[in-house]
Amino acid sequence: MNWANESSPKEFTLLGFSDRAWLQMPLFVVLLISYTITIFGNVSIMMVCILDPKLHTPMYFFLTNLSILDLCYTTTTVPHMLVNIGYNKKTISYAGCVAQLIIFLALGATECLLLAVMSFDRYVAVCRPLHYVVIMNYWFCLRMAAFSWFTGFSNSVLQSSLTLNMPRCGHQEVDHFFCEVPVLLKLSCADTKPIEAELFFFSVLILLIPVTLILISYGFIAQAVLKIRSAEGRRKAFGTCGSHMVVVSLFYGTAIYMYLQPPSSTSKDWGKMVSLFYGIITPMLNPLIYSLRNKDMKEAFKRVMPRIFFCKK
């Protein structure tokens, strides 16, 4: 597979908001705070889910996967963005751009699939509670998680190879903060419509099919929850599933906007803001949403955190 072609530059210039100098410092502060919260929040969830035996369930197994994914997702782009803004350096090597493109796209696609798997877990828990342990057994959960990761990275290799093999005729200014498929396609000096059609097909598979399955799952969940006579039971079911729906809405809404329309029709400034949202803000919000809206998680934090910070048994 040829990741470079004769028109590939040795490095790219990432323009970001370089035409708005007054935005550089506020953006640096926002990125630094968001990244710090993302690291602390996701590492905390990972540690609590691993150390608390009461959270050794399928739901929290997938949540641990999501935290690992979000941690890697932001680390792919944010540190380099902070260096570029802090040192007023706007370049990235071609190899670095390729690595960033592949990893960022792979982790984004994996999250799309993982969120669908998590919705299936909630569907089984609410609609098939008596069969939950049998259906969501250890090996099934492991296979579903492995499928999400493998498919996400396979999709990334395919989309990245199509994007990187387009001729760029020496163009090296990327009007974005990091290397991403839509903005790299804009550098091409050839007709991109055939490639855009192929990429659109892959995006439908990774974005629209999972989100459709999620909506169907939550349609059945809503019907089942409304049949619960206990107000406490309904509240707990809606609380657990509500957290997941908030995450789904934030992530899929912005990703669909970015990837399911032609790159040429995307407003460059709005596209940058959308990318920052699903690439940085959503991974920061995920641990907050799951921990603040989840009673089991809050109780687990109370049990585990003293053991970690104060060495209490």
C-alpha cells in the first residue's frame, strides 16, 4: 500500500485559526483544560471499573473500553495542537500526518461501533433481563469489543489509503488543526467525486447503520421502561440509558455533519469547530456524563478513591 505519492510534501502546514491571532491564547487554555479533564476523568473511570468488583459487568467493561478509546482519541491530536499553538509552530511531518489520520479515524470509527454495542447491552438488560447473563457472557462481550476495534482500524486503513493516494500537486497548507479526511481531500488537484462517493459509502456503514441500530434499540427500551410499574425502576432505567443517549447524540450528531456531506460544501470555520467538538469536547464530557448521572458509578468512586489516594483498605 503506497501511503505517499510523487506530489506528497515532506511536511504540512496546519493553518487552524492562524488568521485570527486573538484566538490562539483562549484556544490554548481551552485545549489544555479539556485535555487535563479528559485524562483525569477517563483514567478515573478505568481505575474504578477495574478495581471495584461490583462494576465487573458487561456495561462497565464496555465503558472501560470507551474510556481507553477516548484517552487515545484526544492524545492523537491535542498534544501536537498545544505544541503548535504554544510555540507558534504550524507544521506536521508527512509521516506524522499519516499516523494522525489513521489513528484518529480508526478510533472515531471504533467509538461509533462501540456505542452501538453499548446500546445493545442496555437493550438486553432492560428488555431481556432474565436472559442477560446468558446473552452478555464474557466471551460474547470480548468478541463484540474486539469486533469494534478491528472494524474501526480496518475502515481507517481503507479510507486513509484512498485519501492519501490522491494527487496533491505540491499543496501543503491544511486549513485545519489536524490531519483529517475531509480537509486532506481539499488539497487534491484531481477530481475527488469518485473518491468522495467511496468514502461516503464507508461512512454510511460506520455512522448511519450503527446510529439506526441504536435508535431501534432505544425504541424497544422506551416501550419496556414505560411498562415498569415501579417509579423507582423507571427512574433508574431512564437514568442509565439517558447517559448513553446524551453521549450518542453529541458524538454522532457532529460526526455525521462532518463526514456525510461533500468536503467542498463544509464551511471551513464551522467544520473546524465541529471537529474540535467531537474530537476533544465529547471525550471530555463522556466521563462526566457517565459518572454524574450514574448512581452505581458515584458509589464506586466513594469506595475506590480513598483506597487509591489515601491507601485505605
